Amino acid sequence: MKSTVAEALQKLDGSDGALFVKLMEHGSMSVEIYRPVETDRQTPHLQDELYVVISGTGYFMNNGEYSPFGPGDILFVPAGAEHRFENFSEDFAAWVIFYGPEGGEERRQA
């Protein structure tokens, strides 16, 4: 399985205004491309997830904590956490990787 950014954005552009498109799945893992417009209205998800920023800048709110983001950054969100992208540039797009069981993976003690 393979998807390039260009192929993923082309599928997204052809999806009648969708903000994300699922590109691949294997077991519990799925990969999407995500590109909100003006406002990120997503709600908490059932699985753990990773965002890999493709393009754009802004701020990411994860469980009440804010951090700036830019191209190449990777952001982890545990299952069930409130999160969203804020004040993002018009060119913002990200890979989203969902994985693991509903409720998230068990956290191990260090």
C-alpha cells in the first residue's frame, strides 16, 4: 500500500467537500488525509491517533494544552481526548493515523 501527498489531496478534492478521506486500512490501523476549512470541528475519537503535519502552521489544542505546529511535526492524541487545530493557515493538511483498540492502548508504567 502506498499513497503520495499529491494522490491523497487529489482524492480529497474529488470528494464533494469532505474534510478527510480514508486512504488505507490494515488491522486496527487506518490512514486518512485531513484538511479542515477555517474551523476544526472534530470531536474526540475512539482510537489513539497520530497527526503528521504535511503543510501549514497554527496551534494544536490537546486536552487543554496548546502548542504551535508546522510541517513535519507529529502530534499524538490519546483516545477520547478533546483536541483540535486552531488558527491554522489556509494550506494546512495532515496525515491522520488511527490505531489500536477502542479506548486506546494500555499505558505502561515507566
